Amino acid sequence: MRSLFLAQPFWIAGALLVAGWVLAYVFPFLFPVVNLLALITSGLVAADIFALYRIPKGIFARRSLAARFSNGDENPVTLFLENRYPFTVSVAVIDEIPHQFQRRDILFNASIPPGTERHIHYSLRPVRRGVYAFGSIHVFVKTPLGFVERRYRSDTPQEIAVYPSFLQMRQYALLAVANRLSEAGIKKVRRIGHSMEFDQIRTYVPGDDRRTVNWNATARKGELMVNAYEDLRRQSVYCVIDKGRTMQSPFEALTLLDYAINATLVMSTIILQKDDKAGLVTFSDTPGQFLPAARRTGHLQQLLETLYRQKTRFLEADYERLCLLVKKQITHRSLLLLFTNFETVEGMQRQLPYLRRLAKDHLLVVIFFENTETRQLLEAPAVSVEQLYQKTIAQRFHYEKKQIASVLRRYGIQTILTAPQQLTVNTINRYLELKARGAV
């Protein structure tokens, strides 16, 4: 039987019987005893096999997971096991997960009473977008005797698409709706407007317009309360993503491009909630995708699908083509959030004329990444000549990043130099700051 396996207790019993027969040649009186034990063991093994196979489908197994996975996040997976035997069984479960995860620890052991169901929970963190394929669920079942195992194979192949981090998007969207973005590190920057768009009731501070005092709230709270309003100006905000080779550097297994894509999805959500219009531009050595800024129904879903399909050709990005695309497609002044990466001042200088051209017609914010490994080297003490050398090189790279930001600011270009894990928070903060200043 392909599904029948001999378990460890069988081999232990067999080894003991063999040892008994060997000793019986020295002590012949042991032969009857060992033969009797062999007969009993054979009967137990036969009973074990009969117990496992007398029910055709003693174990039912299935897998439950979301319709799609969120890239860079822990995604839950649940295995449902039902014991249809009239006795408690011990099971070892192996789930055939997609090869992209490169994990060999998806093995679970459990004991399931008769007629009950057991749930096994684990999570998977994808780091690349695309289609992932799950295979079968293998369940190895043993009775309380444990001499043999029966394998059940649940042929439940599933394909699942890994999308940009919609879990992160939902988290920030919920915080924004509940006015709790500060919990995620978002600074509360506000410019009070005088339109009829009511925002919140808050405590009076010196300088507030006394005409906005809310007397009912003041009476309830026992302190002066005012109505706060936000401007209704609706502006176009474009997330511009560089898909060139410099964005393929990994950080915690996720590429900088995927960090930018995840941040773009969150930013688009916040932009739409702030009553602005969100758009998207991608580019590499060839023109990429262009989605006009809008806030119509279904626009966020269209952004999600577009971001899901983005791939790189691992070539140098063509900023001249980007300038031509922006000039042709974006005809009015907009906020451009450019996600890119510069490792050297020379690399930035090659693109500086095109960045200045973009900044002339639009409000440009260049967002690029710190090298977090060099920061760790800078903070670690140097106790050897080799470590001192490494620290010196790290200091040079760290200084270059600062110099790049300084040169860009010198030409009036807004910059954000950020660690990858702080990308989303720092970008949202800068957007809200610019909006509060009336720059957007």
C-alpha cells in the first residue's frame, strides 16, 4: 500500500524481537517467550492496520486562506482537520506551500479526539508580487497503538495572487477615518479653513477665530471649544515610481521597488480621503503606466491592479522620457512624489537637469532611501583595524546620501531621505505638511 508506512514503535518492537531471538540461541528457554511476543506483536500490527483502513476516509483535510495575499505582510493560513474515526488519532500534517517561500518547517503535529475538528493556524510572508501555487495537504495518521501510519493526501491545489500591501492600506485608512493617524507616527499638522467642510470640535487655543466657538460643546465640557474646518481645495497628487535597477536593492527580503509600491497604495488612500485626486506614473528605461489623477468610484481598485502588474527590466531609468511623459500628460501644476534611489552624487547629477525641469512646472518631492546597513556600521564600535576600515567606508556612503539631499534642496527640490521601513510614514507626513502650508 502506498499510503501505509511503518512507524517508529514497529521498528523498536522488531529490534527487540530480533535481540530476543539472538539471546534464545544462548538461552533456549527464551524461544517460546519470544515467539509468543512476536505473535502478539503481529496481531497488534494487524489490528492497527485494520483500525486505520476499515474506514475509507477517516480524515478530512482542507485549507482556508484569503482570496489574495498582501505583499510584505504576514498572511494567515488555516488547516481544517476532521477525525471521522471512532477513536483518538495522532496526526502529522505537511502542507505543500508555494516554492517562493523556501520554508521547510510547515509540519504540524496534533491529537484529534473522535468526531471532532482541529484547526491549525500559521502565517506566510510573501516578498514578491505574482501568482503563488499551493499543492496538496498530506496527513499521516496513527492510532493509539502507533505501529503503522496511514497517509491521506488532500488534493486541494490553489493559486493565489500576491498584491501590494492592501493590509497596510486598510490599517492606515481605518486610522485616518478614526482620526488616529498619530498612532502610526503621522504628525498632526492642520491648516484651518473657512469653508463649510466641518472637520472636528477641539479645545480653543489662542489665535483661533472666536466666531467658530461651539457654545453647546463648551457648556458640556466646561472649557472653551471651537469648530475646526478644512479647506475644500482639490489638488492632483501623483506618485511617480522609478522601476530601474537601483530600486531592486533588497531590505528585509523586500525590494525598494516593492516598498515604493506599498507606500504608493497607502498614499493614494490618504490622498483620496483628504479630498485630493490621486494619480500614478511608473517608468524605467521605457515609459511605464500612467493613470490620470482622479477620485472617482473604483479608482483605488484600478490603482491596486496597476501596481500589482509592475515589473522591472533591471536597466537604468530614463528620466528624459519621464519629463516628456509628464509634460504631455500632466498639463496643470500638481504634486509629484518621486520614489527613486541614488547611491552617489554623480548618479544624481546625471538626472539633476530633468529633476529641475520637473520642479519648474510642478511641486516635486524626491524620495530616496538610506542605506540602513551603513547606519548600523556607523553606530557599532570599531575594535579592530578591519572594523575601522568598514566604518570609514560606511561613513563615506552615509555622507554621500546627505550630500545628495543637500544638492537637491539647493535647487529648490523637496527631498525625503528615509529608511525603507519608515517610507510610508515619512511620505504621509510630508504630504500633510505641504497640504497644511497650502503648497498642495
